[in-house]
Amino acid sequence: MTLEIEAADPLGTEMVKLSLAAWPHLPQLVSDYLGPEPWLRESRSAEWSVPDLERRARALIGEAERAGDGYVAVQARAIATQLEVHADPKRYGYVELVERLLACTFVPPEPDEVADLAAEVDSLCAAAGFAGAGGVERWEAASTIAGEAKWDVALDVYREGRLYALTRFPVPFEERLDIARTDDPITSLHLTWRDPDRMVFEVNVGVPRTPATIRYEVAHNIYPGDYLHMAVLTQQTYGSGGRVAACIKLKNAPENVIAEGIEDLAPFRLDPTPDGATELAWKLEWLRRAACISGAVRRRQDGEPRADVIAHLRRVGHMSEARAAQDMDRIEHPLWGTYQYTYWLGRKLVEEADRIAGDGVAGSRHLGWLYGGLHVPQTFLDDARRMAAAATVSS
């Protein structure tokens, strides 16, 4: 069976095998893997040196470019870059590293856009009864929950999202998901892979959040966000369509940009017209994305002291000291520090693709392409325009 897969898609096969071979050196590289189990076992029995892996990555980049497979080429380039940084952590500055990993041009959030978003958050907060200085912090302090209350809200939102995915989402899939708790201090709620073929939805009940923020996080990570996206890629694009590259999800790679765009808009896809308090929590998360990007540049590019950047996060992102410290840990983390940019750019790209789709935004053509495509930032909107044009012609 694996020989047939390899023969049908040799470039995708090499990308997956290269990723698995590099994984022991780059423990943050592979997020999810739902491909052939023999390849996973093989990667654990063979030992590849970093120089040999770099040579494999460069060879794959060249082969993919000659074959016109832009997706494999840029994903392989992200692997090569991570191997370079593994050998020399100071090789690239922060902004250059983001651009090399994500195959994009780093454009920080526009100050006017951030100011408008901050004003919208303040207005929504005032409407919720918390006007004036410190209103967001007071609203959040009055609204946050933890422990079993958080667990119950997370499961309720999961069930609502699951109903949407099974009854309204136009692409078929089968749920293969476990639910558990975690005490990982860097996360509130996330989706993670468990060897060899299970996905687990984990909730850290010890990290307090507002109910509306929990709703955002569950939609982002499970339905109709990360898990639904991963299920379509692995079951449809890989399982039925034979695109081997879709069976693996890498971190700090170009695909993450569109993936996080899908995920950051997932709450609004589930509920396009949230009430004021819910919209406040969701827009606040977007504002905090902007604060974290500028904070990452200040800390990782400009070398500002940790305490100064935490103060920036608290001021711009309306964060408590505990939340700012948690996000500061993510900024300093070797994976999540560069990953911060995927959220902002991805949301902007997917918002524009949804706009281009027009009346077809909730249809099978657009969502099948969005969730089932192997996307990278540079070609994403051109592909969206071609999809919309083809839909117009066919109608």
C-alpha cells in the first residue's frame, strides 16, 4: 500500500519522510501526523545527521520547483530553515526568520487598524457596563471562570460546534477525536496529536478564561477550526485525493498561515452575529494578537527587556499580569515566538478569500477548497479569485 502511495506522489512522500526524519532534531516541527504508520516507525529506527537532512531538503526544494509543486517547495524550505537555525540559533534575525519560515513578507499590523480595533473593544466593553480606564480588565476579572465550570463550558461549545460540522458544514468527514485535560502552563485549550493516530482536544482547567473566550478557543481549535480543517485534509485531500503532503501538519511552515486564518475566523463562521459580550471577547483576542506581534518584534528583534515587553502587552492587549506573562512565555518560546505572525496574516488572507467568494462563502465549492486545499500565502488569494471565477462561469 505504501509503495502505491509513494509512486503516486513521490514529492509529497519525500516531504513527509523528510519531516519525520528531521523530527528527532526538531521536536517542535511536526504538529500532527495521520499518514502511513510504517513511515513513522521507519523514522524512529533511522538516524539522519543535520547536514544530510539539509541536503535532502535542498534537493527536494529543487525537485519541487522544477515540477511546479509550489506547496512542497516552500514547506521544504521551512524545514531547511529550521535545520539551519538548529545548527546556528543566531543565524537569522526575528523578522527575517518569520519571512523564511512562513514564505511571506512581514508587514506589522497597521497602527491605525490596531487603534480602530482597540476603540471597538473599548466601545463593546462600555456597552457591557465596564466603561472607562481599566474597563476591559475589570470586565475580564468579573467574568473569568476556571476549574469544572471551564470544563463544562468547553464541552458545551464542542457539542455545538460538532453539530454545526455534522449538519451544516458541506464537506463530509468522520470524527476521530479524544477529549482530555492538560496542565501544560503555556496553553488554555488546544488540539494535539497522540502517537500513532489520535487527535486529542485538551483543556487546561487551571487557566481562567471568560465563557466567551472559551467559546472562541474551542471554535478555533476544534469546530469549525483546527480539528475540522485537519480532518478534511487527512480524510479527503490525502485519504481520497492521494495528496500525501496533506497527511502531516508542520509548525512554523507556510501552511500554518492559512490554517490559522481559518481557525481565527472559525468562531464567526459558527456564529456570524454574536452578542455584544461575545464579540467583545473575540475582538479582544484579535487585539491581543496584534500586541503579541509587536511584542515579539520588541523582544526578539530589538532585544527589549522582558519586563518592558510585558508592560507593552498589558497596555496594548488589556492583559492581566498573569495573561501577559503567559503570552511572554509564548513569545520567547522557540516555536510560538515566530508563530505569532501566522494569526494576523492568516486572518487577513482568509477574510479576503471569504469576501471574494461572495454569496458562495458557505457553499461546498468555497469551503471544500478552503479546508481541503494545500495553501501557502503567496498564491492563496490568486487561487481564491480563480475559484470564484470558475463558480461564476459554472452558474
